[in-house]
Amino acid sequence: MKPVNMKKGEIYVVTAYRFGDRESHSYTLGVFTKKHKAQQVAESHRDYRGGKYACIVEKCIINEFENDSDRYAVEIFRAKSSLG
């Protein structure tokens, strides 16, 4: 397998939020280099948890952050909760 250059690349963080609420219980499912894989994990985990959790995929740029910016992580996909 070819190593991934993570210096300035994009990564996709998948987080599960109970009933889709960011203020409620949440946990990170994983970090992926492929958007498609992150979306598959989000949908699979939503189904596995019986629809109680919305799973969000956010795109981040490695080694890039600005305190004045609110765009350090951009939501690109949401596997919606079927409850709540």
C-alpha cells in the first residue's frame, strides 16, 4: 500500500451525534483519507445504532488552522437520525 502524504492533505472526520444534536452525547468514529469511505462508515453506523445517531462527516485540512476562522472543519455529509 502506498503511504499517504498527510502534510497538507484533506481528511474526513466522522462523528456520531445522538439524535443529531451537537449538544447531546457524541463520539468520534474515525478519521479517513477517502471521502467515500467516511460516508460509508457514517451510514453504516447510523443503521447499526438503529437511527438514534446522526453521523456527520467533516472535511479538514491537515496542519491548517486559524483561530479567527470558523471554517476549520466543513460538514460535507450527514447520515440523518431517524428518531427525535
